[in-house]
Amino acid sequence: MNRIYLSVIDTIFEGEFRDGTFHGYGGVYWSHGQKMDGIWFQNECRDKQYIFNDGLTFCDNDWKYCQFPDRRYQTCLKHGLKPAGATLRTNNPNEFVIPPMCHDAGIGIFNPRTHTITCYQNSMKVRQI
């Protein structure tokens, strides 16, 4: 039976169910554009393919993305390298500016002097660490 299941954590499962579990072919879709398609057996995805929101497909074996000697981001692989001075510092071509001595923490900008992480979209939202 095909159904759509909506989760409370902004994910959608679209696929086959059996006895109330994911069972058969189906995919999980996240709100930021990532997806995982696969064959499910009693809620466990056995044969899967994970695709990031930029189109990069994850490979379990021999993962070479962003590894020496080729450390280019997926955007550079798809659209070519930018000239010197315009190179990307993140995979996002609409990147945010990281202040000096701060770091991209994946969930926001980490400032080691103040021990805080600031939200990317709203600089007023700050988390104390």
C-alpha cells in the first residue's frame, strides 16, 4: 500500500507500508532538499541512496568528495572553479560572511571569544555554550 507519512521533524516519507511500518520501495525527503531513496524492510532501509540538497550522491565505499588531492565543493564540480579572489569558502554560492577568528559550525557561526553560536539567518538569535 502506498502512503505519505509526515513527521514532526520536517521530513516526509513517501512509499510503501506494511503493518504500519515502512516496507518496500520508498523515500525520505527533508525540508532542506536532501533525500534518501531505498528498499525498506520493517522500518529499516536496506538498500539506500542518499542525495544531498546540491545533487551530490553519497557513496558508502571509496568516498572521494572533498578529499586530497581534489578538495573542490560540489558547486565547483558542477559549475567550474571561480577565479582567484572569488573562490568559494563554503559549498553555498550565496555564502554568508564569516567574521575574523570565527568558524562555521554547521548550525551557525561559532565565536570562540564569546563562546556563542549565532544563527545564520537571524544574527539576534544567539546560543551560549
